[in-house]
Amino acid sequence: MRVAIAGAGLGGLCLAQALRGAGIEADVYERDPAITARFQGYRLVLDPVGFEALRSCLPQRWHPLLDAVVSDAYVERLVLDAQLNKIGELGPARSGTVVDRHVLRHLLLTGLTVHTGAALTGYDVLDNGRVEARFAHRDPATADLLVGADGVGSAVRQVLTPRTTPTDTGVRFVIGRTPLTDQFAGLSRAYGGKIVGDGVSLLLGAMRFPVPPKEAAEKLAPEVTLPDIHDYVRWAMVLPPNGSPGTLTAQEAALSRMNGWHPDLRALIERADPDNSTLLSIRVIEPGERWAPGPVTLLGDAVHATSPTGGNGANTALRDADLLGRCLMEAAEGRQDLLAAVDGYERQMFQYGGEAVRHSLAALPALTATTGMT
């Protein structure tokens, strides 16, 4: 069996690792010209299901390394004003496993065949039941299964199920990251909650590495190369409706809304890495009608993109990777045919994927509101 995966995000790479571990050929095709063409290094919180799905897809020999570069998160989810006074709560405290996307992506890339500069333009299902993927600047690739793990703008989805399209929530974020110095350690009560003022919400989260990733890899898995990064604070400001920053940079847009805020909060934005700060528009995709059975399927944001306020986008993509990998292993072992394996995956994915999108939308008002909640 050969599987072609469009998209080198976390879900596609996680699936490729699961298949590689099972001896199934898997090639990843990424439209970016290089793996590092875009910065993808923000903090993620994985729930128990997402984290176990990730571990399941990785070789067991890497589990100690994974455990060394993640940390446990427990946050009270407070609502604070611009002077860091408590004015409410978002709800029950939450725990999870904190991981850096940039570090995790490099771990998942290890040992895989990834073709960059491979923008998929379409595909054809062949008479023999296989699928031929076409690309803008490379030869076609033939596989038994094509998996669209190519995000909200999925080229695979546009062919497979053209009526399933993204919905723009109208919410805009500016997001960035700042080295976690002693000065910003005092902001810890704000991590996991929100700060409100001047019509905006500021969300903070700390990424603390128990062991620096590069050092951990050198000691625990020398075949893995992880980036040399250190603790940081991830910040995201939710802009008001029609609050596009225009020509302002992400930092400038955030600071323009923070006149009179606590000096540590302003300093946090001022000292952010400008190369790792950007504007995000929040679009969601809810799984629509099932497409016709065949040698093409979807995974992650390509089929069920969530609002980040639900905290479940990465978790759901990793769950997809684990489930689809297990189904394909059954097919490779002859316990069921390929189309039945893919159908089994899709039936479950549509159910929990749709629930994840709805949950994320239900959580959106609480984090975008600029008043305290109790």
C-alpha cells in the first residue's frame, strides 16, 4: 500500500509517522517551498485524547524525548482588567499537556519523505481504483490513497467536496511570542485566561520546556534534530469587529489598543519577536455531507477547522491521524479492504469532528467578550 499525504502540518506528519511505523509507504507533499518557509512555532495545549493519539503514532523510542519537551498545564482561567486585577472567571480550571508546535513539527518530520514545493492542483481516480495526484511544478504521484491534510484552504477538499467551504467568523487575532524573562514570570496568573480593556481581549500562555529541546534530543534521540529555542510567552489579542489592523504590524496593532495598560503587558508586546508575530483571521469548516466512497479522504483542518478558542484543532487532527492510521493498518494486514477502512475512519471522524467545531464556536464568545464573566 502507498499513501500520498497532501500537507505537512501536524496531522499529516503524524499520520505519516504512524504509517511508517507500520511499514506502509507514505509520501508527504507540501506546497511551501521549504519546511521552514513559514514560522509555525506557537504553543499548543493537548488534551489526554490528543496527546495519547500523538504518542501512539510515534515510535516508542521517542516517547522519552516527547515527555522531556512537554509540560503540564494547570490554569485558573481568570479574567483580569488592564491593570491585572481579577474581575471574573471564564469557567472551571483546565489542565493539559503543553507542547510547542515548532518543536513537535521537527520531531514529526524525522525520517519522513517530504516533497516541498509540491502544490497540488487536482487529482484523478484511475480505472484500477488508485488515485493520481497532480502538482503545479512536479510530476504526478500515484497512490492507493490520497489524504488531504492541507488545511483550511485544502486543494483536495475543493475537488472532493466543493460544497464544503470555510465560514469566516469575522474574528481577527494578532498573535506573537516573547521570550519568558523574569519580568514576565509575574504575569503567570494571567496565563490561560484573558485580559480585557479598550474593546479588546488579550490571551496569554506560557511555554516552559522542562529540558531545552535541542539538548533533550541530543541526549535521548540523537537521530532527531530539534530547534534551539527556549521558554516564551504566547500572546494573542482578539480585535473588535471590523478591527483589522490595516497596514500596522501585529505588534503595532496590539500596542495601539493598550494605552494605559500595565507596563509589564505593554513590555510583553514591545519585546516580542517581530518575525514571529502575525494577523490571523478565524475561519471554521464543519463537516458537511459525506462524499462518494473512493481512494481520497480528508484530515484535520481540511475537513473540520475549529476556532482556536475551543482548544481542540490540533487535538482533533492528531486524533484523525491515529484513527486513520489504525484503519489503514487493518487494510494493509488484509483484515478489511481499503475502501471499508477509509469509510470506517470517515464515519467516526465526521461525528467527533463536527462536535469539535461546534464546541469551538460555543467557546468563542467567552474569549472575545471584553467584559468579565463569573
